[in-house]
Amino acid sequence: MAEPCGPVVWVALVRGLNVGRRWITMPELRSLALACGFVDVATYIQSGNLLVAAHEPGEAVRVRLERALASRLAEPVPVAVVSPAAMTRVAEAAPVAPLGEVVYVAFWVESPEPDRLAALPSRVPATLDRLTVGSDAVYIEYRHGVHGSPLSNAWLERQLKVPMTLRNVTTVSRLALLARAWTPSGPGHLNERSADGHAHDGNDGLV
């Protein structure tokens, strides 16, 4: 007789958390996620990054989290749910930015239409920033920082017609590593720091 399958680990990226009116502490976020019935949860830094252990597929995890967050915050809150394998692929495929530039990764909450995704590079407005479409996400290399660039999260959402959420590549790489190594064993609290030693991921208000 086959042994019961254990829980599956997912990376959940909450869009726009702790920006504007969407404020929630990490202990509260973990409690909210555990109340969804997941086996275990852990947070990484302060901008809405969760590791979730669940017996459900990723789509079910997304729906549960979005409903719980919408109830708590009284507005829709999109959540991108990514497998550790996909997060690893995204991290490994990320371009390496020259000194002084920064790479961000844009994750889609729902899969965009293939035609829209294929046409995205041709729709990039005049800018020194660079955009690359990957199999699991969109990469943006910002020449002079994120703020003021036409390649914003809002622009991506208008082009692809799906909710998106940005994370810098340092955070993506760290989440991929943590997701592969995490062994759920009850309510978790990673609260790790990013590679630069600061307790933030460089979002600075991005969603």
C-alpha cells in the first residue's frame, strides 16, 4: 500500500502588501495563512513573501490566500503562487545586470495569453531599460533604478491584461533556495534577511 503523499511547498508572492493601505504584520500574515488550513507557513522579509506547505495544488492555494487577504484588507489582493522548481528556473535564467543596474522579476498571477506575451518586447516604449520574456516570468533590467521607468508593474498589467507582481532578483534567488530547503514542521518563521543584510527586498513601495 502506497504511503500518503506529504504536503507540497509553494512560494506565494502577495501583490502590493504593506504599500498604501495594505498594511499587515508578518505574524498576522502567517496567522491568516494558517487559518486557511495549510499545513505550515513561513514568511521571508516584510513585503508579502510566503512559503506555504499544503496538500492542495497551487491554484487552490492562490484562491484561498486571495480570499483571506481580501476579507482582511477589504479589497482584492492578487497572489502569484509559484512552485520551488519554477522559482529556481526563474532565478537561474535571470540576466546578470552590469554594475549600477538592477534586475527585477515580474511574476504573473494568472497565465497571460501567449500572443500578448510574445508581443510584449515589441511594445516596450523608448527607454534605456531592457525587458526579456522568460518561460515563467518577465525580467526587467533597470538602468537607473525602478522609479520613473516606463516599464512599471502597471504598464506590464496593461499589456498582458493579468495581475503582476515584482520582486528583485536577490529576493527571487533567496526564495528559490529557501523553498528547496524548507522542511515544514509546524508554524514557521524564517524572517530571513536579503543578501545585502537589510530586512527588506528592495521593493521600496513596488507592487
